[in-house]
Amino acid sequence: MKDKIQDEIIEEFSIFDDWLDKYDYLIGLSDSLPQIDPAHRTDDYIIEGCQSRVWVDARLEDGKVYYSADSDAIIVKGLIALLIRVMNGRTPQEIVDLDLYFMDAIGLRENLSPTRGNGLMSTIRQMRMYALAFSGKEQQ
């Protein structure tokens, strides 16, 4: 199923011919990352399986999930900013069901190091776990 936000991201990345330019763009995106509360920059919020340190938090507001995050690696901050852009403001079920096709379309998977790719998948898994936890609360 087509997704407007993911299509916008694909279009933005299509401007760049090589991955160095795409990395520069990712680094620029790190500034748009919704900042995590400093109290949540703890081991309780850290993503296991990431080479760099990544913290992700989520809140449920009016039936929609909103994320905040931080990382000590600037490219990772840009990657998470993309994920948050795609996932923010959706219902928990939409997040669980979401096909993140933009990652393959812009060449993310084949252009990240294996450890960074594993970390990205761990981050996505954690973001979906928050959504699953919220979907359980919604039905109570």
C-alpha cells in the first residue's frame, strides 16, 4: 500500500546520485529528530543490538503514537529521524502493520554496514514493541 510520507522520502533521496550525498542528507536530517527527554537517556530506553548508543521513547496521545529519540552517532540520528517521520502520529495498529518500503527504495539496506543495519532493525523492532504495548492499553 502506498504511503505519502514514504513516497516523499523516496523522492527526496532520488535527487542524489551517490551515497556520500545521501549520507550528508541523512546527517542534516539529524537536526529534525524529536529530542528525547534527558531523563529517558538511560539504559531503560537504550536499544540493544546497536553499534552506537540509541535511546527511543514513545507516548500515546489521542490514540496515536509519538516517538522521541537520540543517538551518539549523527548518521544514526538521521536514520531514526526518517523512521520517526514515517511512524509518528499513527495508531498503534498502523505502526505494527506498516511496510517500511522506503528503506529498500532509497537503498538503505545495501548501503549500511551490517552492524548499522542490525541496529536499524533493532530500533524498528523496539518502535513496534511500543506500538504493540499501546494497542494493548487501548483495548482495556
